[in-house]
Amino acid sequence: MRLPVTDRLKVIGPSLALALIVGLCVAGAATGAPQPSLKVAAPASMKRGSVLALTASGYSGKYDELSFSAVRGSGSRCPGPGSDAIGLQAVAKEHAFHVKFTNIFGGPGPLTLCVYLYTGGAGGIYTKGGDVLKTKQLKVS
């Protein structure tokens, strides 16, 4: 026995609306995950021989390691994550973090401070293009 058209619409209409709502919820859940973020706080200048305190904070997302390095020169290109690192710090994946690095710079001149958020471990630092990098300029006098 076949239902009349009006009865079929009464059944199909709510089913389609429910399917649309479920589809939107699933799509929203996939895009609603927080993205990795990295903020770096450091002074713009310091006296030679004093202690630099650099703070890195943010959300790790898929990454699990922070790397801090410094390169001579203003606006210099940063080495890759973990290269010439002054400090390394593991962070939990999918968690907020707040890490403080300290160092003493002896020589005067401009420096580019480099902080990476990346995937550490065996071969992890060799992933191309997936790292988060923030730089700060520092003048040591």
C-alpha cells in the first residue's frame, strides 16, 4: 500500500531537516577545534650580561615541542626548529602552554630571537611547512 503524497511529505520533511541538522553539527565539530597559536614576549633591548627572560605562550594543537634560538643581526633568517637551540621544551598536544626561557647574551649588537612550535621526536623536526615560527628583535648594548 502506498501512502498519499501529503503523508509522504509529512514523513520525509522532518527526516530531511534532521539530516541537515546532523550534517551541520558534524561539520561544525570538525572545524571547531582550536588552531595552534604562539605568542612571544621579550624586551626590545637589554644590557650586555643581563638575563633575558623570553615567554612563549599559546595553544599547542598538533605540536608538542618549543624551540628557542637567537641569530646575530636584525631581521636575520631563523635556523630550523631545534637547530642551534638555546632552549627546548616539550608541551602537551592539544593544550594551552606558558613557557619561560632565560639566557645571558655577552656580545653587543642586534639579535633575532626565534621561537618555534613544532612536532618533535624522531624525524618530527624535518616536517616541511608545518611549524609555527615567531620572531622578536632584541638589541644588546
